[in-house]
Amino acid sequence: MVPLYAVASFLSALYYKQFAYFQIIGDTYAAIAITSFFALLCHYVGGTSEDQEAFFRDLVPGDWALYIFGFSIPLPVHWVCGKNMAKPSGSRWFKVIAVVKSSQIA
């Protein structure tokens, strides 16, 4: 991944008027790399989609915090999401990612 970013950055510095075209190359490659890594993790979690969904359903995100010099400062996420926010779980996130992944294949 690093060599492609290096080449894209060098070409965008060399040909600064065509910067947007070189940035698209780097961003596309990054999206493919992240999607491939997610598919690898899903494969390690379980072979079938039911096993994967069960794993993500039991996954509960932790509280958001900002770590500065070893100190944990909790972030007030309820100010943004509202106090009546549904209990978060990884199942909804997995379903969204799985739908997007399956729509790209078809």
C-alpha cells in the first residue's frame, strides 16, 4: 500500500494540476485494502454469515474516550446522538457492511 501512495503523492506533486486524478487512485486502492481486510476478519470470525452475525450481535461498543498523556477524558456522545439512543451493538453495523459488500459483488 505504501508504494502506491508514494507514487501517487510524487506524481501529484510533480503534476499538481492533475492532483485530483492521482488522489482518486490512492483513495480507490485504500478502499480496496480496507474492504479486503474486513473480509479477512469476517472469514476468521466464522465461515457462514450466521456465525459472523452472531459474533457482531454480541459485540457491544465501549464508551468513547479521548486519551491525552495517559488520561482518559470521556466524550459526551449522548449530546450528539440523544439520550434516547438505542443500545448500540455491532449487529446493525455488520448488516450495513454486509449489504454494501454483497451489492458490490452482484
